[in-house]
Amino acid sequence: MAAKPAPSTRLTDLQSGKLNNLDYNKYSYYQRCMNDNIGQVLSDVSRLLRRAFDERARGIGVTRPQWQVLTMLARHEGINQGGLAELLDVEPITLCRMVDRLQEAGLVERRPDPGDRRAWLLFLTGKAGGLLDELRPLGLELFDEAMNGIDPDERAALVDMLARMRGNLSRRPVSELAAHG
């Protein structure tokens, strides 16, 4: 019986391209991912979507960070600032400044947290709802443009896979963020 090559040798073979996609080993999946470079594709698509949305939303007078806060808050209304900061992956002080500006613009309302007198719970105002109603068609048009040539079953499969990837990488459940943020 021939000895198995050491993992480092297999990795070297993988990096040099000597292994093909039919070789089943613990590196074959990663070889395919590196060749497809899924991280780079996701990053490029995300960047291009942000850029295109920024161009479209500029006419309404909303910045991307403001839009992100408003849309995340629409999904998690009543969350505290710490939890929202974690969901948005920004520092709490950064979010605090953004919420200050959104509150001054009449888009966000802070209410005391009955369970923690140091914390504030965040809610959208009616004005924010109207703004999101204006932004929603821009986003839908952009996604239609991005998904051109992709049939509905492929779209559903893509969303499902990306949602699972997001779940795999998420730090904590949203319910914990609201309670302990």
C-alpha cells in the first residue's frame, strides 16, 4: 500500500494546479473556490451594487450609510443602538452620530428602554417610511438590472445559498443583539 502524501505536499500540488476538480480530498472544494474566487466575485458585486444605488439615491438626498441604517432599522424596529451598531458592523459611537443626524432630520425616534434606563430603543418615523417607499423602487430596479438573464429558479437558489452563507458567518442571533447590544 502506497503511503499518502503529506498534507503540505497535497496543498503544494493544489496550489500548482496538479490536482484536478475530480480529486476528492479536503482541498478540492477550496481549489474550486479559489479558482472561482467567490470572495472576489461577492465583493465586486457588492461594490458595484453600492455604487449604482448611490448614484440613484443621490437624487433623493440620502447617503448610503443613512439608507443602511433606515433599512436595517425597518427590519429590526425597537432594537437598541448597540444591537443596531453590531448588525451594521459599525462602532457604537459612529452609529450614535448617524442616528443623531437622522433624528434631527425627523427620520428616527429614540425612546427610552424600559428594561435599561441607559439605553435607547430606535424607531422609524412616518417620514422615514415615506423615504423608504421612495428608495424601494430604486433598489428593485437595480436588482432587476443585476439579475438580468438569471431565471427565477436560479434567483431563488442564489438568495437561499447567500442566506445560508450569511447564517454560517453570523456572530449571534438577532434576538441576542436586541437584548444584549
